Amino acid sequence: MLMVQYSRKMLHQLKPFVPFGRNMLLVIVSILLICFGAKNALSLMDVIINPCESGAYITIDSLYAYCGLPRICGKNLACEGQTALIQGYIDYGNVYDKKAYPMLPYQKFLITNAEHSKTMEVWVVSEGSESVFKKIAEKKNCNPDGPVYVKGILVGFDMPAMGTCHRGLKLNLSAASSLSYDGDCLSPTIK
């Protein structure tokens, strides 16, 4: 029902711009709806940021929207395996490195959006991880509230909790150079 209403609205808006008949326009709109999985046919006009394109850093909110998070467990997200450039804010209460926590089998930290309402785990999977956590400590001392910019590979994982399960994403950071903040040589572009 919503699609029919939307199609009528779209027809009304496009009527002055279309020199051919209404039936032809209905055929085009129907094809677009089929091609795009019955989603909003005008969604191509929306600003949707592909993490692999343009070299621009995107916010966690934009990443969630692009990837359609949260999703149901067991189904891979289309953005898994892509390189993402993400801008966020370090949650210093969730920084886990081997120096501070030698018994942990992993090293990671958490970044949040500006409102601290959405988060993303950043896993440090490189050999030179000490320099990553050194950069985080330096940032905490000089500008703890400023944004951080990370580059890595998106990895999906299932998060079962309280009888439900959601598919989420984490970012695998592969090098210390993949972490920067204002004041570094890198001057990132934000979308």
C-alpha cells in the first residue's frame, strides 16, 4: 500500500517533466521498483556513502545507514569485507591492549558517534600494535574529546543477547598509520 501511495506521489511530481503518457511512466516506475527490490525508487538520489569510494571518512551513523544495521544473525552484510574510513570518538573506558591486559587473546578499542549512541569495535590485528595504543594514549593526553579517524576492513559478526540475535560490524585495523586524529599529517575529509 505504501509503495502504491509513493508511486502516485512520484507520478504527480514528475508529471510536468514527462512528455509521454502516464502508462509509460507507470512501467518505468514498476521496473525501478523491481530492480531495486521494491525499495524507494528515488533512493539513488539520496546521499548514501560507500565506504570504499572517494577517500572520505564517514561517521558511524552513515556507516550504520549504508550497511543497514542492525540486521538478523547469520546473514552477511553487503558491506562486509570492504575497506572503510570512519570518523568517531574513542571511548577510553574500552581500550584493551596487551600491555594493560596481558591475558586477553585480542586487542581492541571502542569508538562512538558524536552523541555516544552508536559504537563500533576496532580490533587491532597488526604486529606493531604497540604504536596504535601509544597513539591512543597520546590522543588522550592532548585532545581526548576530539575526533579520531580509522581505516580498516569491515568484518561482520553475530551478537546473541537475551533471546534475540543481531548482526553487527567491527573494524579490523591493520597498521598504526590507519589511526589518525586532528594534528596528524593526515587531514581527512568527512562526509
